[in-house]
Amino acid sequence: MKILKANTVVAITDGAPHRIEKARDEWTAEDKRKANLDNVTKDILYKTLDKVTFSKIKMCKTAKEIWEKLIPLCEGNEQTKEHKLSVAVQKFDNIKMNIGESMHDYDEIISGIVNELNVVGKV
């Protein structure tokens, strides 16, 4: 993770200061906390991903980069979202309780479909 500081040697352009990386010996307690949080977040993300998904994000340097790469991988584009929605709606429309199925099992199936619908934005 890079901690940046304003470069006082270069003039301000477009109203924003030019930024350069801070040396580690210049880091404040807040900078160290941010770097540690980034490492903790990356560790959590690494531990929750399967091998295939991990291989797609392992070159990312920060948790933010990982997250930005995961969003399209997990959510997909608009066409994928519409397909997921139509599949979930079709499942919901065709649901019926099977003979010998408990109410608990049936409730789990309905809850799963409702969760699928929520993920794609259908309430």
C-alpha cells in the first residue's frame, strides 16, 4: 500500500497538489493504521475466495483494487444480472412443495430464491 503526501516542490496544477509516496520513516500513526487495515482486509478477502477467483485477483496490490475487480466478477454485467433475475423469477413461479418435504425444508428453498431475487435488485 502506498501512503501519499503532497509534493511541495512541484506547483499545484488544476487546483490539486501533486502527490508522491511517503517514505516509511515518515509514516504517522494514522498512516500505519491505514496500512494495517488494508492488510487485514486483503487477508479476509483472500481467505473467503475460492482458488479460481483468487487466481484472478492475486496480482492486486490493495484491498480496494481487489474489491473493484471482484464487483464485475461476482455481479456480472447488465445482461448477466437480467439473466439471473429471469432464472430466479422462474424458480419462484414454479416452486411447489414436494410430498414428504418438511415446512422447514420448503421455507429454506423459498428463502434461497428470495435471496437470489434480492441480489439482483428485485424486491
